[in-house]
Amino acid sequence: MGNLAQSATLGLDAFEIEPVELRPNAPESELQGVIRAVYKQVLGNEHVMDSQRLYSAEAELRDGRITVRRFVAIVAKSSLYQSLFFHKSSQYRFIELNFKHLLGRPPQDQAEITEHVAIYKAEGYDAEIDSYIDSDEYFQNFGESIVPYPRSIRSQAGIKNEGFNRMFSLLRGPATSDSDNQAKLIPSLAANLATPIKPPAIGNGAASSSTGKRYRITFYTATAAARLNKYSKVERVVDYNQMNQEVRNIHKSGGKIEEIAEVV
């Protein structure tokens, strides 16, 4: 079954998958449609109140002083985006959502997550956002004038078929499901497993063959070294079926995960 047929069967036709582009000399009505599309995509369907709108950036977009791409970056670096997805979420969830919001796809593997953890640790928040916005992938798919959209629910070059299942896991649920601060793809990415599509009541599950594998979680915890204002590095080995709970425990205690890797 093709991705478009799957989308209809699973109810994904409700999602905006047609590109929204700001044309030169567009009328105000078209400009407002682009602005709404950016807020909807980048803020994960979160309702934006008038007091939260970035009117200064909207004016720059209207006057042609910035492009849609730069407007997307401004929204992603805003205090509103940070309050919704950075301050309240685990590090893995934040990166997972950055892929969804800014590139229109889920992370493809654990290596991509690890890469972005390293970018944030070394260069900070703005560099993490810019790593998506300034990437060749962004330019090739959206350029300067197209609003990012969930492109991996269609067949596209450079996106594996597994990307559809993972994007579905990120899209399903209530319209404001992005407010959930728990990462959804940790098991499938860390174990390099397919993400099965199942009814919501069943959960996203895991392949039974994965239960014998073990994984090393490398993370930093501030508990032992808080008074020295630095983090200590910890490694913990767990079974696959313990991974989700262990990750939750680490995040709950204030830890920052650096990497999850299979123990060979």
C-alpha cells in the first residue's frame, strides 16, 4: 500500500500535507495564510493567542525583509517555542519535535539524535535550531518560501519507508499532542527497529525479537556534582523492555541523555 493510501486509511488526510508557499507580491490574505501555516507547523498545532504572535517578524515577512525560512527560524527560537517544547520536555523529545516541526520528518536513526545532542551541548539552543533551518535538506525541500510540512507521510526521495510509520507515531493523537513531553521514538531508534502502526489503545509496542537485546544508556547527572556546578557522566545497561522506564527515570531526576547504544 502506498503512503497516500495509508494516509487515508489511517485518517492522516486531516493533516496539512500540501505545500504552502509565499508567492512574490502575494495579497494580504495569502500572507496571513502562510503565517498561520508557519505557526501551526512549527508550534505543533498549538493555538496561538494574539498576545503571543510575533508581530514584528510578521511585519518583516510582509515587507519582504525576511523570507519564510527566516520567519520559521524566528518562531522556533521564540520564547513561546522554548516554553512549549524545550523547558518542559526531555532532550530526546525536544530533538524529536525539532525534526518534525522544522524538517517535516522524524529522526531516521539514533545517530541523528546523538548528532543533535552534541550540537546543543557544544553550541547551544540557537545553533541546534539553525542546524535544521540552514541544512541542505531544508533548502532542497522548502527553499526560502515554502512552509515546512509533514512530508514523510508521502513517498519522497531521501526518506525511508520507515519514516512514514515514525511520522505517524508523532502525528497521531489529539491536535495538541506535541505538548506531551515524553519522547515517542526512543525504543525504535535506539534498537534500530521498525515502528509498528497499532491502534492507540495498544501503544506503539515493539518487536518480540528485541526483548533479548541490551542497551547502554550514557547520561549526565547533576545530583552528585551539583555543588561543583558540573555534570558527572554515568553509564547504565538495561534490557530493551526496561528502556522506556529507565529513560523516564533519568529525565525525572534531571539527567541529560547523551547516547543510547546496543551492547554488542
